[in-house]
Amino acid sequence: MGEGLQKGKGRELTHVHTSPISACMSLKSIITLPDEKILRQKSAALKTVDAGARKLFDDMLDTMYHAPGIGLAAIQVGVPMRQVVMDIAKEGEDKKPLFLANPEIIWSSTQLNDYEEGCLSIPEFYEMVERPAEVNVRYLDRNGDAQEIHAKGIIATVLQHEIDHLNGILFIDHISRLKRQRVIKKFKKADKLGKL
Ligand code: NI
């Protein structure tokens, strides 16, 4: 038993040197404007939530926390599958990750709500967007079990924003044409300059 304890201790010491976070983290690069070709793709439904889908969920969550962001769709890391990760917990609060496969809005309120939205694919751009204030969403969780949630407030907004991504829709599609064209132009210009 003593030897076992010693071994255990030794293992713990190794962990001091290899941070458990960096050891299991797998960060993906996030696709941003002006790369609309990928972001405008419609994502495909999952047949089952298998080990590959779970690995993608985990990598997406690490990538989202690292960004940092509160929601991320698979297409934003270049995978056209209907998978979303979210966590609206504030800094200092316990993490509450949500994994959604094939999320579907099955009801939305007629009452609308305004939120200032941003997107990891459109860095440093924020604009007010009006959407239904409440939604019911059906999805498969990380285990592949069917779930249904009723959401209001910021979680309802994030759900709608992320489900839009699965259909190739960006939040700038909900703002005025002039503002949208201006932001797309800004990213095209920055991209061009970066390539010089
Ligand atoms: Ni987004």
C-alpha cells in the first residue's frame, strides 16, 4: 500500500509540471470574416452523437473558453456539422457548458428583445439585434439524449445566434444593409493589408 501511495504521489508531482489544462486542450482556429465561403455553408445534421462528435464538442468548448466567447458553432472551426457549444456563466462563476447537437427552435415568442451581439467570427464588432425574447429548443445532448429547453434572456439570444450559424446566417444579417456592408468591407480591407 505504501508503495502505491508513493506511486500516486509521484504521479501527482508529474502533474505539477504538465498542466492538466494544456495536456487535454485542443484548440481549433476560428474562421473569421471575410471568409464567408465557409461561414455561409449550411451544416449537416448528425446521425448520432458518437465519439468523434464528442471530441469535436470538447475541442469547440476549449476553443470557445480560450477565445473567450459564450457560444460557438462547429462551422466556425470549419466543420459543417450541426453542433453548438455554449456557456453563459460569468467570470468567477462555475462553468455551465451546454452541448447541443441538431438544435432546433420549436417555438419562439412574439415578444421581441434587443441585445448587443458580437461573434467570434466577426471580432471586435458589436451591434444591437432584435430577436424573439423566448424560445423552446429541442436538441441532442453530449450523450445523444433528446432534450428540450425553454430559454429567455441572453441564453435565448445566444441559442438563436448559434442556430443561425448552422444555417449559414450571421448576426450582421439582422442589422441594416449599410452597417453590414460597412463591416464586411472593413474585414476585406484588413485581410488584403495582412496579405501584402
Ligand atoms: Ni457567432
